[in-house]
Amino acid sequence: MAIITTKEMFKKAYDGGYAVGAFNINNMEIIQGVTEAAAELKSPLILQVSAGARKYARPAYLVALAHAACEDLGIDFALHLDHGADFAICKDCIDGGFSSVMIDYSGHSFEENIAESRKVAEYAHAHGVVVEAELGTLSGVEDDVKVSAEDSSYTRPEEVEEFVTRTGVDSLAIAIGTSHGAYKFTPEQCTRNADGVLVPPPLRFDILEEVAKRLPGFPIVLHGASSVPQEYVKEINSLGGQLPDAVGIPEEQLRKAATMAVCKINIDSDIRLAMTAGIRRVFNEKPSVFDPREYLKVARAEVKKMVSHKIKDVLGSEGKA
């Protein structure tokens, strides 16, 4: 078993009308929860590492843990750099054993984005690694990615053909209304349902459809696609947490995107919520516990449960590995 690229898994996902989950990893328990769920459900999988994760755990540890999971469970998966800020960071990850990298130069001009993305793609392809780039900018906060709602912008479909042709990238992240973090939308952007829960504005499927027409067969990526399950939010708040008005992308909209051109859906905040709910539950029920193994094993089980749900009910990738 090995760390593999996303090339073949994206082709199968596009043709099969499902998406591959890209789950952000930060420590051993997250890696174990995510990979165990994927192994049991025979799902293709991407483990991805953000700038914050690289600072927290350091790349060598995360790469070693990924290889350990691969060997322990006997599964293949991709190891991906999430939101690489520039060529130097992408090169470091390519040289360090990643099978896929994202160059996110979307905050720069169109021409600058093309130039940096092409530079990364040329180096990556020479080393057997695939590349994701981004057009359009998502609002929200995730580790080092911080974009205000005012500075965010939808992807312009008329730019995608030129961008992909000139850069040679292998997949493209687009902005159709998803957003980073647990606070993806302000209350003013949402409506409230009968239970008083915020309902975000719908995704721009018209943009996704137009992009797919212009790039037939090309894999599209959705960032900021955590759903922020309200059961976790309620439990965390009931146990002393403070997550007012945390809201995510409705899962039925993500499932629809997965049946279209979207081959990769990124999930990070939901992992954090699942872990936090489990840990707070242990602290509340067993206040004498101080052994990290006692609460981290519960956190790991919550991650596995959440990832299993995503694979089966949102991504549609069960049995596709």
C-alpha cells in the first residue's frame, strides 16, 4: 500500500458521480479516526495538511504518521498540502513526500496566479506529484487563510479555460458560496428556520454548471465545505462552549455538488467540532479524568463517526476505493 496521487481517484469520482473527502489532519488521533473510517467503508481518501498543521505538528511527524496509517490499515490514500502560499512551501512538501499540493495564489492578480501556479505545476509534475490551484476567493478563517466577506469573490467561469490551459494544473478549486471556518456566514446573510437555526444562502450551482461546461471532465474542488453539524454545536454550547450562530453548508447541497463536477470536498471544521464535543463530554461526565488517553480516545471515535457519515451520506464514496 502507498501514498498515491489523486489522478485516478478523481477520474473515477467524476465518472461515478461522487466526491472524495479531503480531511484536514493535525495529530495522531485525527489521522487514526479518518483512516479507520475510510478503510472500513472502502472509500478513497485524501489526508490534507494546512499551514497551521505544519506549524503545530511539523511536516515530518505528519508524513510519518500518514505512512504508519497506510501500513497499519493496508490502504492507499493521497497526502495533500492544503493552501500552499507560494512555490517554496509547495516545493518543500513535494520534496518531503506529499503526493499532491495546492498552490493558493488566488489573492493575487490573474496573471500572478497563473505564473505561480504554472511554476508549481512544472516542478510537481517533474516529481510525480499533482497540483490543485484556486480561482476566486473564499471568505472566512481557517488557520493562516483569512479573507473578509468584502474581499471574497465568486469564480468567473470565463477565466477557467485559460487558467487551466496556461498553468497545467490537475484540479481547480472554485468559489461558489462555500466559506472557511465554523462561522461561514453572518446572521444578516442567512435566514432562520422554524427552530431558530441559521440557514445560509444556497450555493451558486449555476457557476459550477458553467465551469463544468467549459472544462468537461476536469476535476473541481470545494473548499470551506464543512457542514457544522448543529448537534455538535448544541452539545459544545451546553457544556460550556461559546459557539453562537456557527453554521455551515447544508449536506444536501454538498451531495448535489458531488454528483456534478466536484471530485474533492474539503472538511476541517467538522473534525474540530466532533473532537471538541467528545472531549467536553468526558470532562463533564468524568471531572476527575486527567489522562489524555481517556478523552482523546473518545475524540478519535467521534472523528471516525463523523467521517463515516460523510463518506456514506454526503460524499457517496463508500465502496469506491
